[in-house]
Amino acid sequence: MKSSGFIEVDLFSKDVNSLDNPEALRFKKLLEEVAKEYECRLISLDIDEGTAIFSFDNDELTAEILRVLKNDSET
């Protein structure tokens, strides 16, 4: 299983600190659905004080997410 790098994004409030949190579980489901669309897998997901750290085994998907995040930060 090869990771295409990690994406780290501040998404939640600081009190969201585990995958047991309902918000984190919804996010995990979303990531798994996106991975399915790209015919790849979610390799890892961790939540640390509101920051989501995740990776896929697909360079194309990882690059697309990074483009979206970059464009969002510029607006």
C-alpha cells in the first residue's frame, strides 16, 4: 500500500480529537466515497485537535484535493 503523501487540514474545532466523534465519522465516510469514485483507497485518517490528516493511494486524487484546497485558500 503506497501513500501519495499526506494532506493536513484544520477542519474541526479543537475538541474534535478522535475518529469516534460524529463529525469525524461523517468526514471519513465522505473520504471513502471519494476514494471509491477514484477507484482507490483511503490509506490513513487521523484527527488531532481538529486537524484532519489523511492520505490516499492515488496521486491524481491527492493532487486534485490539494488544488481545491489551494483555490479555497486564495478566495
